Amino acid sequence: MSVARTVRRRLSAHPVAAALVALSLFALGLRFYELGHRVFYYDEAWFGYWVLQFIDTGVWHYRPTLHGPFYTRVNSAVFMVFGANDFTARAVVAAIGGLLPLSAWLFRERLRNVEVVALGVILALNPILLYYSRFMRKDLPLAAFMLVTLGLLVRLLDTGKPRYLYAGALSLGLAFTTKESVLLWLATWLGAGALLLDRRLLRARDADDGPLAVLRRLGRRGLAALDRWAEHLLGATALFFVVVIYFYAPRASGVPGPGLWKALGGNVGMLPAVIEDATVTALSDAIEHWVGGSKQGHPYLPYFRDTLRTLAAGAGGVCLLGALGFLHDRYSGAAPRDLVAFNFYCGAAAVVGYPLANNFPVPWSTVHAVVPLAIPAAVGAGVVVRWARGEVSADLRPDWDLPWTTLRRGASAAVLAFLLVSAGTTAVQTSYVAPHDSPEGDSAGHEIVYYAQAPGELRAHLDAIADAADREGAGTDVLYVGPAVHGPTSNGLVEAGPFFARNPLIWYTGATGADVDSVPAAEDVDESPPVVIAEPGVADAVADRLDGYERTRQPLDDLGDRVLVFFVRR
């Protein structure tokens, strides 16, 4: 009880912090509400299936096509405690997205109070961030960890307290466990930092000391900081590598080869090989797969247009307010804030760069633009609020006999209300009303939704699979029929055709523990399991061999180019 009173007292003394806590609670509610309603998307099922495989086998090694091991480590623990289903699979990302508004508090000494609250509102309510906080992909966790890392580094500069350095090393290490795009984040940080340095050098050009003196001062400060913080830097670096090695280290339970628990369990001589696999080998494999291959061998402009369409549909207000906040902060007369410019540069680089880096024109890549743009957008929202209060450009008011104060306040309220309502409408439409409908598969679908999303009608067949898995007695629960879906899906066949032809069903049969078998042709069907899933080309022949089944032709994605025929026993 005393803890609760202490928390209430502190929040009442800090109304901005209280607002962020309220926003975060609201954001958590939005993300956990009907979290398991939408059928798993293609990649969600793929990632979830391999988490189940790790739980079953205890074997894991880094595969660039599956990205980092964040979900393998975290969701395997969640599944073993709470079970594996659509809700629990998305619970971690929903929690990260719901808690993200709290990160605005880290920037409280660089942003005005109204800007801090506005940042929390954007992180809580933006439709793209909301949708992909309810989606088992690693883009939202990556963006969240990088924003928190930036905030912790800002707090380190503001306070000089070493704890922020260690916390930043931890969050950066977690960012590295999500996906290889963390390298793009670091590249944009370097580029944005270079632009900030260039601005300082330009301003020093007309000063007495000049740009070279600025560089010398920065160099001396850097060396002094390295000397003063050497011990903490070594400790933070060690913490970063501990996180990365723990997540990326291979697991080899019951099979030959290096494994983390083997090394820690007595075979210390194996530890160098484990560390090498978790660091050097993983990094080289990632670069070889995502940079050295042909992933970027596509025309740029179609991907760029797709990115702009997604941003316009799901983050138009953030982009407009971000431009306003950046321009006003840069040219309003006051000293431009590095934080605002830095994040605007990073967001702009993501808008331009991800269409080149992507191997498909995917909407979730816009997460990496929305999160950094949220900071200048919060500044833009603050400009609108301060203009309503008469704190911005009051000297530009025309000398007309009009109620300018009332008009200004009304216009500001209308602009912010329009942006909030439009974002809210989009969020409700995409996350709750029609989360399965893409524009490629449905004219009323939304740009935030990708066409490989499975349709909602598939849920009835998934329930039939779950019922079959729950029945008593031995025997096959689900039988696949056809050459494309026939074959094992063991660890060694991750790239095999049957694996992808069955997706996203692989997740549901694995999560429910259904007994699965397959045959290549209809004439091989010699049993009558509760659920039979056939390719369209053999469906008629399969129907001739079954009696008492309800037949349904069912697309596996919203585009409808992957179709199977379900036979469910009545």
C-alpha cells in the first residue's frame, strides 16, 4: 500500500509523467484487446513454427532468413509457461508497443512538456505502430529498443550518470537480437551525426576560431571522455556482448557441435567456438545473405511509391507534423535542437533507404521511419498548441478587426482533432474491423495490411484443426494430399516446398499438437482423419474417397494466389 501511495504522490508531482503512464496503460489496452483475433500472417506462422521446433528439439543456430533470435529466446519461455497460441505469440510485442510511450520521459530535458506528451500520444496511437505492435514480427521491437537506446544516451549526456550507459548497452544488445536492420539504424545514426557535425562546422566558419578549432575541441573532449569513462565503457561493452552472445549462441541439445549449455556445463574448451558462432559467424552470415545476395536487385521507384502510400495512409499526420516541427525548430530563431534534427534526418533516411534495402515492398518497414519521425512530429504538435496560445508568431497577426485569438485556437484545435480522429479511424479499421484486408485482395483494404495476410475466413478451419488435435485416441488429425504439400517439414527441410505450401497452417498444427501426415495423391488416401487438406488439382479425386465431409475452397492469403481445399468431417 505504501508503494502505491508513493507512486501516486510522485505522479501527482509530475503531471507529464502521469500523462505518459496513462497513455501507456491505454496503449497496452489497445494492443491486448482481441490480440488473438487476426489469423497469423505468413511470416508470423513461419517464426512461430521455428520457436516450437526449438522447444521440441533444443537445437538452434542462426539463420538469416529467420532474422535474429529474439522471439526464439523470449517466446519459447512464454509458450512453455502459458501455452502457444495467437495471443501468447504476440503478447511480448504488444507489451513492448504498449510500454513505448513511457520512453518519451527520457527526452524530458530536450523537449517541452507539451512535446513530451505529444510524443507519448504518437507512440501510443499511430495506426502503423499499433498494427505492428499486434504482429509477431521484429520490426517494432527493433525500433522500440533503438528509440530507448537513444533516450538513454541522451539521459547519459544530460545527467552524466553511468547507469544510463549500462542500460543503453542492454537495450542496444536487445536491438541486435531482433533483426539485421539494426545495422541500417546505426548507419542512419552515423549519417545524422555527420550532418549535425557539418552544421556546427558551417556555423564556426564565420567565427574567429573556425571549423578546425571546433574539430580540435571535439577531439580533446572525446579523448577526455574516453579516459574518464574507460572503465564504464568496458563494462557496458561487456554487457552488450553478453546479451548478444546469450541470444545468438547456438543450442545443440543432443546433437553434435558447439552449444552454449554444453560449453557452460563443463566443456569450457568449446566456449571460443560458441562465441565465434554468436558474433563473427552470425555477422558474416547476415551480411552475406542480406547484402551480398540479390535481395536488392529490384527497381527502386515502385518500392519507394509503396512506402509513400503506406506512410500517407497510416502516418500522414506524423509526416506533416514532423516536417513542421523540424522546419520550425531549425528556422524559428532559437538555437536548433540536435535531438529534433537528428531524428528527422533518421526518419527521412528510412523513408528513402528502406525501399532499396527491402527485398519486397512491405508496409512494416515504415515502422523504422515513423518511430524517429515521432520526435519532430511531437515538436510540430507543440508548435500548433503554442500557436493556439499565442506563443508562436504573434507578431505576424494582420491588423484586421477579427477575433484572432478565438480563430487561432479554433483552427489549432481543429487541426489536432482532425489528425487524431483520422489516425483513430485508421487504427480501428486496420487493427480491429478489417485486420485481414489488404488493398491487393480487397478494394476496401488498407495499405498497412500486406497481401500475404491470411483471410479471416480461415479461422473456422483452424478451429477444426484444434478440435481434431483435442480428440481422444491415436491416429492422424490432419492429412495433406497433393505433391506440393506432401513431405516432411523437419529442421533439415526449412527451405522445402511443403513447408511453404502449408504456411500458415504449420503454426496451427504445431501449436495445437495435431498429428500430421501427408500423401502425394488421392489414391493414397486410405484413412478418414477429422481434417483433410488437399491441393485444388486433386480435390475432386479426394472427395470421391471421403464420405461425410464438408468441403471448402480456402485461400491462404488475402491475394488468393495460394489456395487449398479443406475437407472437415461432419
